[in-house]
Amino acid sequence: MTNSNKPVLLLFIAAILTNCTKQKSLELEVINSTFLDMVGTHYYNEPAPLAPYRPIHPDSVYGETEDLIELTIKLDGEKNESKDSLTKANELELERDSLINEFNKFDWENYRQDSVKWQTLLSNPKKDKRNLILLVNDSLLAPRLDYLDLSHRLTEKGFRENIQLEDSWRQLVIKLVESGLRSEHLSFKNLTNVGDYQLRPVNFESTENDRVVASLTFSRVVFNQDGTKACYYYMEHCGSNCGYGYLVLVERTGGTWKLKTKHQLWIS
């Protein structure tokens, strides 16, 4: 390479780096603008108390007919001795009598009072005074959604039925799904539109003053050609059997990114 070509190459590399930096900045801007739209503020309150205990009438639990009882064989203890149908029926009858006795002796007036208090707490939740922690993945993940069957939702008819937006938004979702983008580092400390939450890395070790409410993951963001529409994938895990996955569609209006709609892809 001649010395005369070096400035051209340096300018080319600088232009690429500038475009990459601008792209990352735009992606962060979109996510920051819609952060609270996705997480919401329901975690601000203390967790809802458990409903007051009430016994269940055994007839609403056991609906076995004589035929089913006759066919039931259960292994008993370590000896694996099968129980005949008569023994099984007698055991069920004793258990039923015990539950009926508990049901009849239950303090229903106290339960009614506890239920009123419980409903009052649900209607007037207390604000949680602990540190509300959101764990955030430190990367904008590659938007690979091949583990979800989106074939129908990405057809014109399916998109119209499920997301109810015009076709340019469908094309943007297809662009996200087929983008082939790689994961990029996310400096979540630059997310400022986080309300009362504190953002921490996924390996954060909480104390008794902290309440970890959920872990969040964002995908890379794709844009339409004129940069007025954006789309990304959002996941939130709020417990062992609690989680959501959304397509997030965002539109630039009056110089500000605003949520157009979010479409739930899965829930657990």
C-alpha cells in the first residue's frame, strides 16, 4: 500500500467506527426511551400477600366413581405392596371424613374478616421501601427467534390478526428476525429512564435491604430505512415460573422514541 492510499483507508475506517458508534447510540436511545413501558411500575409495591387459607370440601377434590376406585392399585411404602380396591376405598373414605370434619369446624366468620383485610391490602398496596433491583444482561443479544414459531404471525394475514399494524411494521419485524446481527456489549449504566429501579449485573449478590424483582434481556435494535421506526425483542424473568417475551415496536414522534405497541410472544 502506498503512502498516498493510507489517508483514504484511515478515513474509511473512521467512517465505519463512527457509524457503529452512532448505531449503538441509537439502539441505546430506543431501549432507554421504552424501558419503563416494558418493565412497568407494579414492582414498586410490596409483593401481594397470600390469600387467607380456607379448606376445600372433599367432594370438590375427590370425584372418583366406584369403577375408578375398583381399578385403582397403589404401591405402598418400600415393600411395594399393592393395595386392593377395598383397602383403597376405605382409606379414601377416612380421608374424606377427616376433610369434612375440618370443613365443618372451620371458622368461616374469621375467614370472612381475613378476606376483607386481604382485599383491602390488595386495593391499597404498600410501597416497598427496599432497594428495587433489576438484573440486566450486559449484552444486547443477537435477535434470534428461531425457537419460536412465528411463521403465521409474519404472514400478512397473521400479522394483521395478531399485531394489527400496517405492513411496514411487519417488514421491520422480519428484518429483526432475519438480521443476523451479533451481540453487542450493553453499558446499562447509560440507561437513565429507569424510575425507582436500580440496575445491577446478573451476578449481583443482594442483601436484606435489596429486593431483586426481575432479570431483563434486550436484543439488538433494527430500524427502518428512514430511521423513524424501530423494533427489538425483550425478555423479562421474574421467578422460576414467571417470565415474558415481547416484540417491541417503537416509533419516533416529534424527535422522541415512543412505544407503538408490544406483542407478547410467550409467557410462563
